[in-house]
Amino acid sequence: MPQLDTSTWLTMIMSMFMTLFIIFQLKVSKHNFYHNPKPITTKVSKQNTPWETKWTKTYLPLSLPQ
């Protein structure tokens, strides 16, 4: 039974990675990106809740009059 010749595998794998890297670089370099994107300001609306206008105090059970 003959053995599998793996002497060229490293060359094939490295050339495949180089080819994929070059193809990826060429594809990415064709895109047009915005140079200075401007931020969009969003208007924050404040919701009035009933407990914001009232003064409340929490009583502990030990601080109640006896």
C-alpha cells in the first residue's frame, strides 16, 4: 500500500492563504467608506413619573413610635 505524499501540502496551503489574502484585500479596497461621518443627535424626552414630584420617606420598622 503506497504512502501519501505530503511534501507539497505546505506549499499548497501557504499559496492558498496568500491568494485568499490578496483577493480579500482587492475586494475591500474597492469599497468607498465615509471619511467623516457626522453623528446624529437624538432628542431625549424626559418622562414625568409620580414619584419624582413627591417627597417620600421610607420608615424602618424599628424607627416607628412605640
